[in-house]
Amino acid sequence: MPHVRKWESLLASLGAEDAVLLSVSPFDPGGNHRVYRHRDKIIKVVMGHTDECDDRKWRRTLEEEFSLLDASRDIAAVPEPIAFKKNGAAEILVQRYVDGEDISSMIERRRALPLKLLLLDLPLVLFRLSAKRICHNDLVPRNILVSEPGTLYLIDFDQAEQTSVIEALLRNIGLLKRGHVNNSLFTLFRSAAKARLGPTRTNQLRRLLGRGNSSHAGIPPLPPDSSPRLQQLNEAWHIAQDSHASSPGVPVAYYSLTVDNFGFPGERPWSERWAVLRTLTDYEGKRILELGCNMGLLSCFLLSEERAAAALAIDVDAEILRAAGHVADAFGVRPTYLQVDLDDPEPWESRLRPFSADIVFALNVLNWVKNRDRLLHFLGECRQVIFEGHEPFDVEKARFEAVGFSNIRLAAMTERRRPLMICQK
């Protein structure tokens, strides 16, 4: 657990032992770019050497990001910078926490988008940034927050840069593209509209416009010389889209995944999910039980990348388990898959107990089970549970205290803003 302890030690040195992990950069395989929340502050950390992909080397340093935020202090929509500091191998940016919901989450929950904020307030913010010669360069839905009073905030300046006033304005709006950067006000509106339409209507619209080039609900055709691994994943994604394990009636897989520069589409990126889950504890040599595995990506990645000893993954959907089998073949691992209905009156518990799991994952599963007390009682028999709930942390914590867990901590917030808890006896 050295990689876990180094972060615990760093947070302790900052007096932020109870900080909650918000995100880990999916572009950094080493997990060295992290964002935490500690009370009313956001703590962004870059730890030592990073292993980022080549196309991210233009990212601002935290010191540069602090400088840009500092230059924008008089713009209320920009988070207040508090401090930049170095601590050994770590660089740290501290800024004021903004309590709000990002637009991508609002779209996903089918909440009405605040048109005044998008059509009037956001362009005004971009105009004021441009007057300071600042291009944000990453205007995507997840970087636009809306607070309860209806105030807009623009966050994440790690790709911003300074240039001339005119160029900054043209690039922020989207009338000028330079190099790698194409995230502007125009692209924000386009991506928000695409997400709001959903994958089915988007593909229908593409076909009407004569731009549909997919062979199966958005999955592009494989190259003729594609590898056996891509062929296995292609089969998995086709099965997953036809199943009802994700959005019933909508041909879409639960996760998107890029392998060997080929993108398989889905509702949400697996890279962001995995970047957080892999950091929670040490999985090497552990036996993993995954409840509600969908396509089995978690079990497969724990076996292939974190050297888990064994994985047992269950799901109620036979077709999604068939897709998971292809995923396992693609990554050359051998998890055990079982079709199990957690509401089955038959004792499914007796099928899982002999596995003697060291770690049990129950991510986004309790909400869909009718007999929650039964599932919680089973989880209460386990040594360690990593749990994602739908309710606030205090509510979920009380449930696990009631079944015998005494060490419960909020480890992170998921990409869907749900509590991710580690529960131990």
C-alpha cells in the first residue's frame, strides 16, 4: 500500500486527513494528479513525476493555474484562489470550494438547463476573461457549475493560457481554433445539445443529416486488420448495447472505453471511473467480489492492472454477462461470472460465501434491490466493502453501522456525485 500511504501522509501534513477525493486524472496512469475537497476548500495536487499521455503535456502547472486564477479574482464566476505551495515532491493548489452541480450532471438527471446562465452569464464571463487575455480552453459541461441560487461558476483552469485580447475572445467563443484546443462556447453548446438528445436521437439526427457512419448504434466499424482484442471488445459492446442492463430501450453500453486508439461508445467514460477506484486501497493478492458487475470492467482491470488474486463477478442479466466474458477474453484474465438475482428468494448467499472475498464491491446496487435489509445483512458478514450509494453519506453510513461496521469513511465522490465509502470491521 505505499501509493495509498503517500497520499494519506501528504493530506495529514496539510491538516486535511479527512479530505474527500473528488477526481483522479484519467490521463495520468500513475494517479499523480488528484483533486480533493476539505471542508470549504478544494485541494489540487500533482505528486512528483507524472506519466501523462503526450497529448496532455500542454497542461498548465499548478503554479501557472494559480497565477491565472489570481489574475481573475475580480470575476465572481471564477473560484477564489487561496494558496500555491510545494511540499516535498508535491505541488499543491488550494482554492475556495464552489457548491454547485455541473451541467453534465444536470443533463443526465434531465434537469432543465438554465438558459439565462448559458446564453447571457457565461458569454459575459468569457468576455471578462478575454479582456484579461485568458483563454479557458476547456469549456465542457462538467466545468460549468450552477449553484442553488442560480449562480454560474467556471472551474478547472488547468488548460487555460494567456494571449492577446482579440485572440482570447475569438478562441473562447469558438471563431478561432489553435493547435489542440477546440473547446469553446460553440463546442459547449453542441456537446450539451448532443447529451440532452441522448444517443438514440443523436444517431437518428446524424442519419437524417447524412453523417451516420456507424454500423451499430454509434459503434464505428473495426479496421480490417483489427487485433483479436479489439474484435472481442467489439463483440462485447454490441451485446451490451442490445441488452437492457444499461438504459432499457436505448442502444448504449454503460461505459465508453478506448483501446489501441479505437473508441467504443457508452454512457460515461470508464477511464474516469477507473482512475478513482484503483486508488482506494491495495488490491494486489486480494480476492474480489463484485456485485452487479455489468460488463465486468472492474474485475478485469483489477486482475490485469492491480494484480488481484481472483475475482467473482455477478449480475442478473445473462446477456451482459456474455458481454463480460468477451471483455475478459480481450484482456486475458479469468474472473468467475455468475448470474445471480439479489431478489431471488433462493439463498444466493450460499453461492457467494465460499469465495471468501477480501474486498466486496457494491457500487450503485443497493438502490435497485427490493430487499435491502437482506443485502445489507450479507454485506455485514464481509471484511471490507467498497460501497457507492444514492443517499447522502450520513444516511448510507448509518446503514453500515447497523450491520456491524465500525470503521467507515467517505473516500471519494463518484463522477455522478455519489458517496464512495470504504467500510471495515
